[in-house]
Amino acid sequence: MTTKKKLGIWMDHANAHVMEYTEPIVTKIISSASTHEEKEFTLQKGESFMQRKDQQQEAAYYKAIAASIRDYDEVLLFGPTDAKTELLNILKADLSFSNIKIVTEQTDKLTENQEQAFVRDYFSKS
């Protein structure tokens, strides 16, 4: 029997902390290209331009996270915002993720050690 590959991802709309369930857990960070300064700059060009730019950057951010999920059997998405649910909906619409068990959990903002402990605790129960 093969061991299932498990991945925990703490995320909000700006950053995703990707943690493979191994010992030791190492955190890889994926960041959205959208920054406060860039939003101010694009707002000067017009609101519709800013909305298109935000949508493109959000899509690229979620695509980068999705690429890191492809090789896993179980994925835990957790964090304080609805970004995890938005990503889950995108993944559910893509049939290439249909064989991956993906769950979401609501948490507060956590330190890196708390994030890793949360992933360790969650997957040690399954």
C-alpha cells in the first residue's frame, strides 16, 4: 500500500503558506502579485482597469497554488479569509482535481509554528 501524500495550505488573499506533511515540515510561500502600492497605481488608471488587473492577478495566484496541489492525495486549505473557499470552488470546477480530497478549515492568523502544528495535528488524526 502506498502512503498518501498530504499537503496543508494556510492562505489569505495575499499569501499562501504551502506545507507538505512530512518530517520536518517546510513552508514554501506563494504570494499574490497584488500589492497596496500597485492597487493605488492602477486605481489612477481607472476603476475598471483596476478590477481587471485584480482579477488577472488573483487568477494567477490561485493557478500557482493549484499547481502545487496536483501531486497530492489530500489537501487541507485553512486560514482566516474566504480565499480558501474561492480556491476550493475553482478546484472543484477542474476535473483534474477530482481525485484529490480537499477540505477547508477556518482559522485565525497563525505563526509559522502554529500553522505547521495545525497541519501535523489535522493529518495525524486521519
